[in-house]
Amino acid sequence: MTEQFPSPPLSADKDYTGASFSALYTTTVTVGGGASAHGRASGRARSDDGVLDVSLRMPAELGGDGHGTNPEQLFAAGFAACFHGALSLVARREELDPSGISVAATVAFGRDPADGGYLLRVDLVVGWPGIDPEIAEPLMEQADSLCPYARMTARGTPTTITLAS
């Protein structure tokens, strides 16, 4: 039996007109370093509610054993899920069936030629069988402006870094 989930409301981008950020949901994921004292190589990521609890490992392409998930996979999953939700929302507002939509997020980890540091690149590929590209394109643009992951990658996310006391 397939579990049924209700669709979220259609007004997700229209229900707030405040002057400052208003958190609708907050979560905390803590990563420890594990055996190598390096979160990416041997860490464990745990959410504050215990629902997420995964071992982190370096992918084989970066010298690791590849026997666990890595931050790029988690980021790709979050981005694809969020964009899928945004596109589904705009499709339903246009009275289109979003059930065939799929989103594949490819995240590439590499060197930034500007400074030799690390950089991520993201490519999203939307599958939507039977949709006319002329109809899909403006809806994908709307989803891009609605999806917080897309907004974050386009303009950055305010970040604070503090030392716990």
C-alpha cells in the first residue's frame, strides 16, 4: 500500500509581507569528526530530532572509501527536493498535474580557479513527461525564484559563525 501525503497549500510564496526574516522551520544537524577527526572523511551527521543520522565518508574520487554518504549528496538531495516542491507548487497553481515531475541535481565539488579554494557547481535537470517546453520554461523560472536553495545559490545566504561557550 502506498502512503498518501497531502499536497502543501498553494500560497507558500504569498503568505508573508514582513520587514525581516521570519523562520517557519528550524533544524540543527551536528557533525562530529569520527575516527579521523575530519567530518567529511569519517564523521557522523545527526539532526536534533534524530530523524537524520548518517555516516559521512569521502567519495572514492576524493581518496575516500566511498562507503557512506557525503555532503555533496546531501546537498543535491535537498536542492532537488526543494526545487521539485517549488515546481510542483507553481504547476498546481496553473492547474497542471505535477505527478510526473522529477528533478535530478548534479553537484560538482572542485577547485575555484580564482583562489584555489573549493567550489560547488549545481546542474538541475527537470523531467516532466508530456509537457510542452513553452509551458514548462516559465514555470521552471517561477520555481527558480521561489525555491530557497536556488535563491541561496544565486545570491548567497546570510551565515554566522560563532564558537560555542
